Amino acid sequence: MATEITLFVLLMVASAVAMLAKRLSLPYTVTLVVAGLFLGMLPPHFAWLDLDRVRLTPELLFNIFLPMLLFEAAFHLSWPKFRENLTAILLLAVPGVVVAVGLGGTFAYWLEPLANTTLPIIVALLFASMLAATDPVSVVALFKELGVPKRLAVVMEGESLLNDAVGVVVFIVVSAMLGLGHTDEAVTPLWVARILVWEILVGIGIGAAVGLSVSWMTTLVDDHLVEIMLTTIAAFGSYLLATACHASAILAVVAAGMACGNVGARYGMTPTNRIAVESFWEYAVFVANGFVFLLLGKEIDVFRMLGHGAEIVIAWVALMVARGVVVFVVERLLLRTREKLPPRWSSVLLWGGLRGSLSMVLALSLPLDFQYRELLVDLTFGVVLLSILVQGTTMTPLLRWSGAVGGGNSHVEYLRLRTALRAARAALKHLDEQLAGGDIHEQTYETLRSRLGGREAALEEQLSRLDDTLVDAQAAEMARVEEELLEVERHAIREASEAGLVPREALEALLSDLVERSQSARGGHHDEAAPGVDEAGHEDSGEAPGGSDGAGTDAAANHGPVGADSGAETDEDAPHPDA
């Protein structure tokens, strides 16, 4: 019963933290990590809880939670929107990760001696590869709450789904170069190319085949329980099959999730069944996030981290600088394309690249006899903690400061200019009344009228320019409010159904209409071309033209249910971290 009691305690803590985070308007994942830190520091008289029985192990993350999180995120990712932003996503997720590993490892190699720590360059690159994948689950959740442009959420979430796979592949390659047991073959450029091609192409192929097969099966049934089971099979089946073939299991799950979400959900599921499937996965990921971030915090030994405080801060700075270089270069490369990113998004893309549990599990998968294992585990855990606590808690002010959401500097400036224009026009009106009443000389009137008229024209021009920059925020606000109104309708329909006031046939029609209007609200406002969009499709509003439904949901926020504590410390039993 000990394990069951431990699980019950963790679920209770996760529920309490969720309610507290909602009341305090704090990111759920950040509060979970803090709660996990406190659980890890409980005094000895709480030993009866036996919390060490449940650990964040490679087995739990790779085999249980990662497929769930990846599938749910991919299921809600609209293929049209993903395709429209494919260049930006691929640049950030593929060459961006490789460059970030190279630069981050090099910077860490140069800077760590400042903290009296020396890492060989290849070990520094291994460290950077473990922290290459971003895990912006809490950031994307904030996007939904604050009404951030959908395109920004799609780019960040799409990058996260792909860079998990690329980061693991780079980790495997660097580990092999160090002779850490991922292959017995010589590490040559040909071997690396073969690994990349096999991992990527076979992984995507397996996932697409499984996802499309399950999508076809959903057309043969009209039972939400069966369809939930089919999507569960797609998530874990694609992962296990790709792992057995030594292909990228992460890419397989992403491909399966996108196939089920964009084909199966649209053409094979009725609206009521689709809502049931989405509700199941939303709950599953909520529970999974609760476990993974609690366990993530519990695994961190704060006092041991303090002993490496300087090294951790230096490593975090090195990785942030590398991330900044990647974001800047990608933004420059996209300037003359349809996927041009608004400049104000750069800070969000940089600061929103949080690290998560995948990095920690990769560190734990290092062989026990590896000379630098303990140092790399401490540095990785410290950087993850710093990333979540510093970046995660400051994202809301950053989003407002950058103008990506209403209420930022742009919105304040808009209100200032509107008020100044109103005041200038009131002054002009008063001046006209003074002249009409014979209270001032005509020459005085002309001089003051010219001065105030020039101010009025200047304010109108500034407002016109600022209006264009606020289009995406206004569209995002419109979409957010429409979603809230639709949720009110959904609640009313549910109440009527529970009260027996509406037959099943009418309920089906009502829900179908609700789903269609929800999709229209998601797609319509975000896909309208903003004023100033040129003929080539360039735009400042940040919204890609065209596209359909799909909500930016929590990205692959890795997790793990229960496991023996020995699993975290044994390399022999750890699963092969196929991408």
C-alpha cells in the first residue's frame, strides 16, 4: 500500500497547487516545481510518506508520460497553421538546436573556468545537448490566458515538439563520440548521416501510418469510449513501434498525433465524440503535468545546487546567449519570406525557451561510472530550476512589455495618444469659440490654430501607425472573448442535457454547431490579413494568412508516473533515448 499512499499524496498536492496557482494567477508548472522542492526537503518525521518510492526516472518519462504529452500537444496542433509556419519552426528546431548546442557548449567551455570549473569541450557539448530541447508548457498556457497571437503559440509549440527529437539525436551522437555506449560503431560523418535519416524518416513514417490507420478506424465507429481507446493506442503504439525500429519515437508520436487531430478528429469523429476525446486527453495531460513537475522539483537537491551556484548561473547565461543568437539569426533569415516574425516576438522566443524534465532525464541516463556524471547532473538540474523559476515567473510582464498582448507598452501608448488627440481637439474647439465670440485677435487665432492643427495632425499620424501594431492584439482579444462566450453556451447546453430538456439528436446538432463556430472563431480572427499586409504576404501583425482551427495547447511537457527509485540511477536499465 505504500506506493498507493504516495501516489494519493502527490495527487492531493498537485490538486491543491492547481487551486492555489489559479487563485494567485501564477503559472501552474512553476508552483508545482516549488511544491516539489518543499516535498524534497521534508523533515525526517514525514518519512512514513516514503516519497522516494516515486521517482522521475528515464523509464517513466520516455515510456509513459512523454508519449501522452507529445500526442496531446500534436493532436491540437493545426496542420494548416503548422505548414504556414514550417520554415520558422524547422529553422528553430533543427539547425537552431545544432547551433545552440555548438555555441552553448563553447560558451560554457570558455566561461566555466570563471567558477573554477573546467570541462573538456566535448563534455561541454554533451551538457549543452542535454539542455537543447525547450519545454514551454507553462508559457503556452499563459499564451492562452493572455490572448497572445495564435501564430506565436504555434511557432513555439511546433518548435518544442520537433526540438525534443533533434535534441535527443544530438545527445545520442555526442554520447557516442564520448564512448558512452549508444553504439559500438565508429562515429563517422556517414554514421551520423545514416542515424539522422533513419531516425527522422522512419519515425515520421511510422507515426503517420499509425495515425492515419487509427483515423480510418474512427470512421467505422460512433462510440467515444472506443475512439478514446484508439487514440491511446495511436499514442503509445507509434512510440513503442518506433522505439523497436530504433527510429525517432518522439517524431513518430508527433506525426501520429497530428494525423489523428487533423484527419481522424475532423472526418472520423462526431462533434460530441471529439469533445469527449479532447476532454480525456486534457485531463490525462493535466494529471501527467502534475506528476512530472512535482517529481522534477522533488529530484532537485537545493542545498547541493547552492554548492554549484556560480557554475549554474554561468551555464544558464551561456545557453541563453546561444539561444539569443539563434533567434536573431532565424529572424533575419525570415525577413524576406511570408513567415517574417515581428521584431517584438524575439524577446518572447528567447525568454520562453524554458528547459524541463527531458533535460533532467537525459542527465540521469548518463552511465554511473562516467567521470563528469555528478557535475553534469547538478548543473543540468540547476539550469532547469533557474529556467523555470526565473523565466517562467517573468513571462507575463515580458509579454506585456513586448506588446504581444493588450496592456503592454503599445496599448498604454495607444491610450495616451487617444487622450492627447481628444485634448488637442477640445483646445481647437475652444479656440474657435474664442474667435467667434470676439475674445481674441484674428492673428493670435491663426498662430495658435496653426500650432494646434499641426499637433492634431502629428497625433493622428502616430495613432495611425500604432493602430497597425495593435491589430494582432485586438484580434487575439476578440478571439479570446468569443471563446469565453462559446464556453458559456457550452455550459448552458450541458445543463440542459443533464436536466433532460434536450433529446440526443438535438444535442448532437447543438454541439456540432458549437464546434463549427468555435473553429471559425479560432481561425477567422487570427487568419485575417492585418492592415499593411503587402502583396507578398508580409505582415507586421504576426498572423499567418489562411489556416484553420487548432489551439495552441501545452507542449511536450514530459512526465512520469511511478517508478522504483533505483530506476533513476541505473544506466543498464534505462531505456535507449531514441529521439
